[in-house]
Amino acid sequence: MLVHQHHRFANSVALFQVVIAVVAALTRVRPVWYASILVGVVGAVLFIETRV
């Protein structure tokens, strides 16, 4: 159970890191910016679901 929870946390952190990198590098390209926000929301959902 703890290993499964660890993997969920790792996945959510990885998604957050991708979002930070994309937003920082490509903020002028709107479709990429919106996609990065979507990935960030998915990461947040994974984090919240893991906590519950």
C-alpha cells in the first residue's frame, strides 16, 4: 500500500515539475500554456486523490 501511495506522489510531483518547466520556457505560446495548466490540474488531482 505504501509503495502504491509513493508512486502516486511521485507521479503528481513529476507532473508539477513538467508544468513549471513548460510555463517558464514557453509562456508566449498560448496552446502550450493551456496544456501545461491542464497537466498541472491533473497533477493536483492525483495528489489530492492520494491524500484521501
